[in-house]
Amino acid sequence: MTAGTARASRRDHDDSGHQELAAVQAALAAEHAAVYGYGVVGGRIAGDRRKEAQAAYDGHRARRDALRRVVRDLGGTPQAAAAAYKLPFPVPDAAAAARLAAELEDRLAAVYADLVRAGGAVRRREATAALREAAVRSVRWRGSGVAFPGLVERAADAAPSGSASDSAGAL
């Protein structure tokens, strides 16, 4: 291996490490938003679906805490949650709360699809599991699903879901 090849290999590794950290930070930001969003959902959802909302809230809190540890393990500083997030639409009743929950899960699936692409083997498995969970929750809230969860947004949006503008105070 020549010195030039070694430098290129190191640069490629550094780039992939940076991409993985950025994707984990995006997932952390999305989980912060989901925790906030499920607080809104829980306040509006009908009694028969309240346990489902509570389980999702608890699951997103646990995943958020795990992602904080991953960011630290990758040498980064975990992003803090915003004080508040702008909801994508008004949530005056249980029907809107269910739509919000489905939207949160769709957005999480998109961010986890990015992490599947950017992550190493272990992170890829974890992100795949998170993407699958988000897709299942979305179907439960909406009543229907899509063929490729996390990728539908790519057709409508040219920007990656984990971009800084997406996580700056918006759900």
C-alpha cells in the first residue's frame, strides 16, 4: 500500500464515520421530535388508543436515550431537544392526533432509512429494526401502508430527511 492509498483509505473511513455520525444525529433529532409529538398525541387521542400512544412514546424515549449513547460512542455531542416543535398541522381532536402519529412514524422511517445507508453493520441492523417499527406503527395509526417505508418521501423531496433544516424546530 502506498502512502497515497493509505491517505485515501483513511479519508474514506473519516468520511464514512462523519456520515454515520450525521445520520445518527439526524435520527436523534427525529426521536426528540417524536417524543414531543407523542406528547401532543397523548393529550388528544381517544381513550381506546391511549395505551398505543403511551407505548410509542415510551419506545421513542428509549430509542432517543440509546441514540444519545451512540452519538457519544462515535465521538460526538448529542443534539439537545428543541424547547418546542412546530406541528405540521393543527391537532384539535383524536382523528388529527392519529394522523400526527402516522406522520411522526413516516418521518422516522425516512431518517432511519438514511441511517441504514450510512451506518456500519451493527448500526445498520439497529436502524433497520427502528425503520420496521416505525413502518408498523404508521400502518397501525393510518390503517394503510406503503411498499417502501422511509423512501416515499424521497420521491417528493430532493433534500435528505435528516438535513439541518428539517430538524430545526419542526416535526
